Amino acid sequence: MLRSEEICSAGELSAKRLRASGVRDARKGERVKKIGIIAKPRPDAKPVLEELLKWIESRELESVLDVDTAAMVGTTSAYKKSDVPSAVDLVVVLGGDGTLLSVARLVEGKGVPILGVNLGSLGFLTEVTIAELFPALDDVLAGHYSVSERVMLHCQVHRQGERIAQAVVLNDVVINKGALARIIEMETYVDGVYVTTFRADGLIISTPTGSTAYSLAAGGPILYPSLEALIINPICPFTLSNRPLVIPDTVRIEVILVKENEDVLVTLDGQVGVALRYRDVIEIRKADTRLKLIESPWKNYFEILRTKLKWGDTL
């Protein structure tokens, strides 16, 4: 069982590092009173969740759990996951990057910051470890924390002039073929200007945050999270001279499926899928709001890259 009083002894070190780095209060004048918790349902989440609830209660704060998270500790809740962000001042996500991606879509437009806690190995998005959870929360309550504001994408799918789907994503929009589909042909425009017709297994439109996800595996570049840019990256292009493009994030991207193909999907953050048809139009632009992600005071972006990508390790 975790003991929060022991873990919190690292709080003094945290404060010193924050003062040395000149971090300012990211939510000046706002006091955290309600903390939402959304956890991935897995056995190792339960003891962390139980200790977190005790910690919140000991500070006379209110915890708000969704139905599934509450069930993990044998209680009930009137809140669906989608309701939690509107009811709280902070959302703590217990899980991994996939769990955080699903929550990112829920907090869009709410202005609520997320603290991502990784229950396994260090994540690109869930930077805080279990051992760092309570010191990090102490810093948040004291106002000593920084927020990384991440660009999100607003994606719409149009069929014969009618919008059939829309969503906001943090990582990427991916157009890809199914197991039996042939090469996809995708007519691509940027701000109404024709770019090319990609013939490939698919196409990835990625944010800087998503540059370390599917786009990286498909040979795309790593973009620093604060860059105001997007990536258009073909997957296994038929023409080898088709390379990833880095473009401003102020543009509107339109992709039109110009070849009849029975098994093509557009997937949003790898979690939501929409089946596409011939001449469907996928429109992508920067979302009106950004995700507020609380940064770990113990790590920087390059340290996370070194750890996750094993830079410098001996083969």
C-alpha cells in the first residue's frame, strides 16, 4: 500500500526545483477545490486511487469520480466520464497515454488542466510517476506548477455535402486501409491549394504532441510540443519521393478519397473510427482551444525522449 505521507516528503525538493527554474503559478488566483479522477480499470490502479482519495479528504477537498472509477473502490457516482471535467478544477488521470488521450477529448473547451499519472513506465503524456503524484499535487495546491498548452485538431467528415462525424483529437487523424483494401488515393489540399494526390496505405495528420506516436513510426519528424506546426505524413507511399510535410498549424487541410475502396477508415487518436466512402471529404484544422497539461517538475521533454526512445543506450 502506498503511504502518501512518505511520498510527500519529496515536496521540499520539488519546491526548490520550481523556484530555481522560475516557474510561475499557471492558474493565478484560482484555488483547486474539486479534483476529478478518471482511472483506467486495472488492478494496480485501485491502491493508488484509494490513497489518492484519502489524500484529497485530508485536505478538505472534494473528489469527483466517474461511474467506472468509483466502482473500482466499491462506491457509486452520478457522473459519467464526460460530466467530470465540467464539475471540477483539475482532472487527475490514472493510467497511460491512451487513457489521457480519451480524457483530452472530454476536457476540450472546458479549460480544465490535466495531471497525467502513469501507472506503468513513463509515458510521453503521462509524465508523473506514482511516487511523484502527491508532491506534484502539493505543488498544484500551492500554485507552484507550469502548464504545457498543447494544440488539438478539429476533424470533420463530410459526405455529399453533409457532415457525418466530427471530433477533437490531441495526437492525430489517420486515414488508413483495412486488411484487404488496395492502395488508397487521397487528393490533398492546404487552404484550398492542391498539394498532391497521395497513393499510399494511408495518411497521418499529426500535431506536435502526436509527432512521437504513429507519425514517428511511419518515419515522421519529432516536433517540440510548443511548435505551431502540423505534419502531413503518408504511410508507405507508392511514390518514394513523397515525404512528410511540416506546415503551419493555421491552415485548413482537406483530404478527399478519390478511389473507390471498400475498407477505408479515418481514426481519431487511434480510439474512434469512422468508415469512409468514395468522395468523402476529411477536413482538419486547429481546434479553437488547447489542452492544458500539467508538467512534471522533475523531467523535461528531452529527458522523456531519451527515456522512451532509449537514446544513448548500448545496443
